[in-house]
Amino acid sequence: MPELPEVETIVRSLKPRLLQKKIGGLDILLPKIIHTENIKPNYLIGQTIINISRLGKNIVMELSEKCCLRIHLKMTGQLLLNLHGDTILKHTHVIFYLDKGRLELRYRDIRQFGYIQILTLNEWDFQRKNNSLGPDALEISFPAFLAKLRTQKRKLKSLLLDQSFLSGLGNIYVDEILHQAHIHPENSPQNLSTRQIRRLHEKMGNILQAAIQLKGSSVRNYIDASGEQGRYQTEHQVYGRAGLPCRQCGTHLKKIRVSGRGTCFCPYCQRLPIKG
């Protein structure tokens, strides 16, 4: 699933090419991808794209006539910019025709879990104010992060994956952040010192920024809007490396399940505190 760095990369690659472009038409090849209540898809035709932003793992595309698109890529969704006449790949489900038909924004999704939601601005304002998303993992300050963690008793791996606690993180980056912070994924915030929490916060920001700089991690089918793979997967310390030596200490990495999620960690660098 594209996580914060991948979604941020897509937003940054779309913005310079799509702002002020007019939607001249659209083809909906798989209707279930489009979610809407009060706006018919044809209402989008003739509207201009005035902003593209990210909310957690969501891409938000604001349009000129008091509506917007909220796009969630889920497991295998892709947003691709193509020139008219480029080969349409299998599993392409929605095509937006832009720039007088010369440019196309295509939504492609092998597993079909993602969606494009069409919202009025009033609906979007309500969603934004009442959604269950926690603070953005890239934007939360250390004091706010510390205060939130101090109230929690859950295992850190499952807590950091919870989008209502902190938005934007997924399996890849939680494993990487916990490893670089030298914290066991089953540890509890109650066992951490303020110094450890500060290190966790710093590593989270550093890793997310580094991943954005390298355009995300392409470990399955993630590509950006230009069809290019990310490069941060070459920097992974633990994710996808179970059984291999830790790049910091040489200990063989282990894989366990935490709250049903596969979790890679180093048993030496990330030791659980001894109880008693």
C-alpha cells in the first residue's frame, strides 16, 4: 500500500502538470471505483483543477466549481499521467481527459480496493472536520507526539499503524522507524523514557523526509505519476529483510506478527525491556 512518502511523491509529481488544467471529459470503465452521493460524475467536465494536496494517505484534488476528488489508492492503486494515444494498461478503471484531450490522468488498480470519491466542498469540509484521522506523521510536533504517546498502552507497532492515532504510516515505515529508534515493535509507550520518545519522533521525521527525497519505496507495484519507481527500498534496514543480517550489528533479523501484521526487527538492536 502506498504510504505517506509515496502519496506525497505522487502529489508533488502531479501538481506542476495538472494545476489549472481543465477536465474535458472522463471515461469510467469500472463504476464501483467512483463513490458519490450528491454529484454526478459528468458534473466534473469543464471544471479546472485548482489545488492538489495530501491528507494522510489520501490525495485531495480541489476543483473550481465547489467540489473535490478524494482519492485513496489502498493496496495497488496508481495515478498515471499519460499523453493521448499512449497504450492503456490493463486494470485502468478511470480516465480523465485534460488539456484539450492531449493529456490523460488514469486511475489503475489491480486489486480494485481503492476509490475516487466525488464531494461537494460542504461534504469535504464536514469530512475533514469530523474524520477519524490523527495528526499527520510528517507534521506532528514533538510535544504533541509525546502527549499522545503518554496516554497509550498498546504495542507500538499497532499504535503507529493506527490512522486515528497518527496518519500516513504503514507497515514499511513503522518497521524502519522502530528499528532506527532501537525500539522493539511490541514495546509499550509506558516503558519509554522521554529521551526514547524524542529519538522515535526524530527518526520518524528523518526517515519520511529521506523516503520522499528518493520518491518512496517500490517494493511491489508502486510507481509515481510518471511511471517511475521509487528508490528508498534500497535504504531499508529491516523491512523485507527477515533472516538477513542487521546492517547495524550483524544479528539476523526476525519476523513476527504484531496485531496480525508481519513485522521485521533486530532482536539485538530492538530488545524488549526485562520485566521485573
